[in-house]
Amino acid sequence: MTTEQAELIVSVHDGVLWLTFNRPQKANALSLPLLVEFNKALKDAASRAEVRAVVVTGSGERNFSAGADLSRPAENADAYLAQRRAEFAAALLALADFRKPIVAAVNGSACGAGMMIPLLCDAVVAADTARFSLPEINKGLPALPGVAIVKDRYGSGLATDLILSGRWMPAAEALTRGIAREVVPAAGLNAAAQKIAAALGAFDAQAFAADKAMLNRALRSDLAAAIETSAKFHGHTRH
């Protein structure tokens, strides 16, 4: 498979591993193959000593990720969707457990599942054209992992606002709310993300991992419970 065809592009720049969602024609929606490759890449990055930090971004200028790809094969559709949900749950837990610094470079819209991924990163850098939303309520679905993440990291007030309205949050508001560490012109996004990732990766790895594990301890527990409840809501129990 060529780089142009790959759903996930993996590259390394000065000790920073870049993971790029590469489905611009599908708004970088999170398909099952993409999630499988993403989880493999995170596992690989965790074991590579030369990788000091990770950046996650999307290809193109319009979308970081539109969220879950709900398309499914005609045969075994339920099993396929259950597997995709399981891989997404694994991705969320992997991000919460990831010991190295991980930065989200949000190049465009980050929607639903595509917003939850940046929220679990250690820092978010957003293009000034980026926007964020957890719109599941508009589709008659709960956003339980999103509830756990936003409530733990940003408080119940913002969680209630975003989750129960499904509204879009522009990059400027994400900055004032503490979701984004920095908002930059789109042309400077990659450079800004690389700089922050390199700075975080320069800290003592063991100290960083210990701090991060403590910071995420309550969130990890709540996130696991939210994933379990969400799976039951969808009629599939995770094992």
C-alpha cells in the first residue's frame, strides 16, 4: 500500500512520531482499518526509544476527523460495527494510558469521536479555522466517553454545555476554555505542534510518565466505565 493510499500516514521528524488520519475524501472519519492501524502505531511508538513524543493530526485543511465512520459491509454489519466500536474504545484507553507526550494538531473540524481523541492528548494545538463538537445528542445517541473526558479535564459545567447542546465550539473559544493550548494560523500548525511535542519530549521520560499516570488515574477509571455503558447501550458487551 502506498503512502497516498494509506488510511494512516506514519512519519518521524526529529524524534517526534506523526500519525496523520488520511481519509480526506471521507472527512478523515474513523474507519475500522484506520483505528486498527492507529492502535498498532501507538503500541509501536510506546516501545521505540527514539520516539520521544507523538503528534496526531488529519490530512487536508477541512477536517481533523468527522468522527466514527458508520458505513458497514452488507454482510455481518452488526459484528463489523461492534468491532469498530471496540477498536475505538481501545484507542481511547491507549491514549489515556500512553506514557509519552502526545499532542493533537487539530487542522479542521473535530467532531464526535474525532473530538474525543484530541481531548485525551496532553496538549492541543488548533488552527484558527478549527472547531470542535460532541453532537451525538442530535443523533439520539449518548456521548458517554465524551462526558467522562470533558467532565474530568474541564469540569461539569463545560461538559453539560457541550454534551447536552451538541453545539460547535470555535478554536478561539477552545483556547479560552483551556481545551487548546495554542491557536495558530493554519499554515503554522505543524510547526507549532512539532515545537510543543519536542518540548514535552525533552522532559525526563519516567517523571513525565508518572505525572501523566496520576493525572489520568480518575479519568481512566471513569472512561472505562463510560465505554462499558456505551457498549451496552449499543447492544454489545465488551469482554
